[in-house]
Amino acid sequence: MQLLVYILIYPILWIISILPFPVFYLLSDFVYFLTYNIIGYRKKVVRDNIKLALPHLSDKERLTIEKKFYSHMCDMFLEMIKTISISQKEIEKRFTFSNMDVYYDLEKKNKSIALMCAHYASYEWVVSMNYHINCKGFGIYKKLANPYFDKLVKRIRSKFKAELITTKETIPTISDNYNKNVLSLYGFASDQSPKPSSAYHWAPFMGHIVPVHTGAEMLAKRFDMNVIFLRTKKIKRGYYQASFEVLSEDVKSVPNYEITDKFLKLVEEQIYEAPEFYLWTHKRWKHTKEKAQ
């Protein structure tokens, strides 16, 4: 059955991926209409999240953000499909990096690098960074249930010189590379919510104390990696610009969770600047200290 689903769906995805961008974004507008107005995909979750995170705004302002978010989410979802066929030249034109020199300075330190980013703007097209780096790039992801689509995602990423590793493969891979002195870049999207039972740290995020992922910081300390933050902005439809900020070049001297807390503050800055580009569909505030009390 999983193979049949793949055989039926893949041709549709491929056709979408080769559409000219003007037609491509007209399709996205149609998908937005269906998703927001007809299906109402996770609308209550999105509305509740925006209200929790941005209580100082009026209902009208939050509704504007909500609609802009759904439009952006549909763009981003289709842009993920676009990676099936997009050329290196095209993606490098549409996803640019403003200060690669900051990253290259870290590479010269002869240490692997933990890159922390949020589910913000285009976190999928960040993969094009692999065209610019000198070390080996790894992206950490959650394995897809359908093995054929899982292989497709891995194949797409390999086109961008990136290797995907599951959360279970992360520690063994980093450990093996560390022992073999293989300098690598590891991408962590660390802004979503872990289960409270598995959380080592709770921290303020958008006005609420929530459980947070600390894996990037802890692995950086365990394997002596430098840590860098990737900030992404949506310049206009289909165009993004990323910049880097060093979080630590001496992780072992930094008190536990300080890097994670700084990361969350930087993510907050992004959200306050342009909240419509954050991934509001995830239940980020499902667990808070207020609910636990």
C-alpha cells in the first residue's frame, strides 16, 4: 500500500516542482484558499498559539498575522516540493547568506559546528548552505513513516550535498565523526516542544515557561563543537536571506543551558519582527508551567 501511495503521488509532486514560479505561486494561492477557508487546517491551534504568544496585539492584528501565516505556510510547503527539481543556480539566487565570513571563521577553528535554527521562514531551503561549506553537512530529521517518501527526501537532500540522520542516529554519527576527526556541520531545529517527562530544562519563550530541547547544546559540549545561530528573513515571496551569529566558541566554559536560553531569545526576536513566518501549527505551548500548576 505504501508503494502504491508513492507511485500515485510522486508524479503529482514532480509536476508541481517543474511549474514556472508565477504558476507555482498561483497554485499556492489556491492551496491557501482550500487550507484556510475550506479545510481550516489546525486553525484553532494556530489561533490559540498566536493569542498566547502575542497577547498585546488586538484581535484584528492577530487575525491578519494568522492569514499571512497560512499564505506563507502554503508557499513553504510547495517550496519543499520545488526542491525535487530546482537547480543549484536557482536556489542560490532565492536563498542567500549575508555574512558567510562569520561561518568561515568558525570553520578555521578546526572544530565541528552545531547550527541552531528555528522553524521560521524557509527552514527547508537552508539545505542550500551545503553548497558553500567546506565540511560535511548533516541534517537531523524525523524519519517518515512511508519508506519510499523517506528515501525521496534523503535523495533530494543528497543533491544539496547534505546527509540526513534520524534523531536515533545523531549521537552515534557525531561520535563516529568525532573519533575519526571528521569535521562536520550539524543542523538542529531546536525551537519545538519536547515531552515534559524528557525535558531537562524549562525556559521563558514568548512570555511562557516551557520545556525546551537542549540536545544541540549538550552534544556541542560533549563533542566540543562551536555553536552558531542561523537567522532567516523572508525578503519577498520565494526569496530569503540568512545570516549567522556565533553563540559560543568555548562551549565547555559556558554554564549549562545558557546557549539554549540565548537561542530562544534570538528566536523570539525573529517572531516579534515578523510573526507571520513562524510555524504556528505546532503545539509549542501545549506544556507550560502555568498549566502544570
